[in-house]
Amino acid sequence: MISVQTQDFSLAEEYQALTQGNQTDGAVVTFVGLVRDFNQGNQVLGLSLEHYPGMTEKALAKIVQQARAKWDLGRVRLIHRVGDLHLSEQIVFVGVSSKHRKDAFDAAEFIMDYLKNDAPFWKKELTDKGPVWVAFNDKDKAAKAQWTVTS
Amino acid sequence: MISVQTQDFSLAEEYQALTQGNQTDGAVVTFVGLVRDFNQGNQVLGLSLEHYPGMTEKALAKIVQQARAKWDLGRVRLIHRVGDLHLSEQIVFVGVSSKHRKDAFDAAEFIMDYLKNDAPFWKKELTDKGPVWVAFNDKDKAAKAQWTVTS
Amino acid sequence: MIRVLFFAQLKEQLGCEQLDFPSAGIGNLADLKAALTAQGEQWQPLTQTNLMMAINQEMADLEDSVADRDEVAFFPPVTGG
Amino acid sequence: MIRVLFFAQLKEQLGCEQLDFPSAGIGNLADLKAALTAQGEQWQPLTQTNLMMAINQEMADLEDSVADRDEVAFFPPVTGG
């Protein structure tokens, strides 16, 4: 399940969807990214998320497909919100179930690392100094690169 | 928050405790381990979890402390159930919040890897062939060892 | 015609969200970018380094071929998640 | 006396959950293990490889010192999580 949406999501509902009727997977890893108060030196009041409709969904589907090719995964759920978000609001959810915990941990982290590099989303932060487009973080490039080295 | 308990836990409540009033952490990683239907060649109907009261709590506290020394973490919550558990029931929860996602992912995985080696819990599975003490998995030893190599 | 889209700060810098551009003489993304930039001073933001590109909603490079009716997008490095 | 605890399959194999053992002549965990094993055939499970040990609820090795009133535990490799 992949969704790009303006509305919020519920971790409890996502977890339910990952586990209900699923007796084969003993491991569930979830990641939630939230709007935090301080980023790249600015006090953040909220943010606006722009995306490339059509391409976004394809890019996310490809990332999940790449993860499934690398690891033995059960269920995978990926949600990314767009539009205006306030401080502490949820931005992104990744949930992975699998038989073994290492697969679930690796796949969830891989999906986030690839999303940060390959999915057409752009964040404009509303800061105490005015609106600021978030700059790409080279750490995210390095995070993606590690998966091709260690695989 | 560290707890060894017979009663079940709620991912939603744990997530709430990790995020409520927490504006500085933009990343939350959770892991849930569940009783799965097939393990080490046996059909599993349920399991019984024994532990070493007193030592268990100390061992878990030490593992969380080791994680905090390695990474910049916000909140950490760790729950392990003991007693009799049925198929698909929740066994263990780890939740970590942090400013950056890599710290949260690494710390959650580290805590599970160390718990699997250093916390005095023992699982007896009720299988279709009768009760079977779960054998230690060498993959868990390797999983722990990786953290001292890559750190 | 080639449908051309711009996103995020690039869209703001160009003051343009989308346009249709004649495909005549355009072989690849490099050609399209050069033709767009040649339109005038206000198109200089297209020459910034690190711009990302997509053809028909797939990531692409300057050497990738562009044909009539393709959808092309130019945008800054992505920052979602 | 040394308080000695056994867990999981080791507890079942020995048919014993805990006992108090005289500390006289016991310098370290190896001494204690040898003295327990010397009690008879039913204590042979203590000689299995990979047994883990704790002194006062901290993981310990055979060389670690044991004193009167210590709490010592013997158990198989752990399998929680």
C-alpha cells in the first residue's frame, strides 16, 4: 500500500494493517518522520510539501519494489503527506513486516534512504526568518550509497 | 521506560509516549516482535517466556544505556513480555525517537540485537511436536558483533 | 510539442510552472535545456548545478532522448521524507 | 552460603531451580561449577558447552570471583526478543 495524501495517518491503523491475519511475520518495523522544531539552523514553525503528482507514486512504487527484490518481506506500507503541515505533525510513514527482524529493519531504512534521494517531494519550511526551501542534505546521498556498497 | 510484564502493550500508546510534547525529534522508529507460526522447523502454537527476575531489568537498562552512549537519542521505550503467549501475540517492543532517522534506526536495531544476546529470557515453544526450548541462533551473535566492528 | 514542468524553488525562480515547447531540433535533455536557457536572462536559473530531470515521470540524465509529446520536468534535488 | 539459580532447560535437566551451596573453598565460578558437578551424575548437565553464568545478576565468566552471599546463576544461551 502506497499513498500520497494531504490527510494525516494513524500508526495504530497502519500497524493493524501490517499484522492482522499475518501469522508468518514475527517482525514489524515502523518509521514515522515528523515536523521538528529546528532544522538546518532555523527555528521551524511548519512546512509546505510540494510534489510531482504522477511521478511521486511511480517513484515510491519503484523504491518498494527495489526493497522487495533485496529482502524477504511480508507487508510494506508507505505513506507520504503533501501540503501544509504544522510543527510536530506526521510527514511520512514506512511500515514493513517480515519473518526476520534484520530484513524489516534494513528494508524500512532503505526505503527512507531512497525516498530522500529519488522521490520528487520538496519541503519549504516556514521559519522565524521567513519561508526557506530545504536544502538537499549530502548525508542523504551517502545514506543511499551505503546500500549498493554493502549489498 | 523499561518494562518486563505479562500484560500486552499498545503500539499506539507507546508511540504517543514517544512523541507527545516532543518537538525536537523528527524521527521515530519502532520494532514489534510477535509470535509467528513457524520457527526452526516447527509449527508453533504458542510460547512460554521464562526470565530471570531482577537481572532482566538490569540487563535491559544496560543495553539502553549502551545505545544512548553510541547515538544521540531522544526517548527510548522497551517492553518485553513474559509468561504464556499465543500465536500472533506481541512479545517485545522497542521505540526510539531522535533528531535524525539513522540514529533511531541504528539504536532500535542495536537494542534488539543486544537483547537477543544479553537479556536473560528463554522461550519454550509449544509446537505440533510438543514443547521445545528455542535454540540460540548464531545469527543473533553475528548481529551483535557487527556493532563493535562498524562503530 | 514537449510538455515541460518546473518544481519548487526552480519554479519560483523561473516564474513558470509549465509550458509547451516545440520539439523541432530537440534530440535530448541537453538540447532542451540549452534551447530553454537561450530564451533569455530569466531562464538562467536552469543552468544551476545539481538540477534533477525526469522524462515521462522517470529520473533522467542530460543524454537521455526527448521526443515530441514527452513530459519533461526540471527540479532541484528532492527533500521529502 | 552461595545462592545458586538455574533457568530454562538447564533447570529442567537438573530438576533443580535454586539451592544454597557452601562457599568454603570456592574462589571463582569454575570452582563452584566443579563442586556442583562433583555431587553426582544428575549434575552432568552443568558440563554442557555454551552455558552462560551470572554473578549478582551481571553476566560473568568462569574466572570471575565468587564470595559468600553472592547470587550465582547458570543458564543456557538466552532466546528472548
